[in-house]
Amino acid sequence: MRTIATYLSEANANIASGLLKAEGISADVVGDDGGGMRPSLVFFTGGYKVVVDEKDAERATELIKAIDNK
């Protein structure tokens, strides 16, 4: 798995993941917020990461860049 984007908002990470899934790319959101008990913990652990399979990383990166630049 490769991280292709990082967000401080879980909602934004889920939107990006959903876009990738709609394009047929398997994507997951990874982030440590203490199981929801400590949402601020994510700021110290690097944010919410959108991860995809290595084989899809290039295409996924292009798609994410397209939506993040709007």
C-alpha cells in the first residue's frame, strides 16, 4: 500500500477515498484518532492518509491532484 494523500480532516480524506473508489481504485483511509476518543491525536500522527495499492498509485495520485487543485 502507498500513501497518496494526507488530510487533517477525516471528512476530506473520505471524500478523496470515495472518488477513487468511484473510479474503480481500491482505497482506504488510515488515521489514528484514538478510536474517536482523541480526535486531536491525528495532528500529532501525521493526519488521515489515503492509501492505495502500488499498482494504482500513479493514476490515483493524478485523480487526487485534479480535485485538490480546484
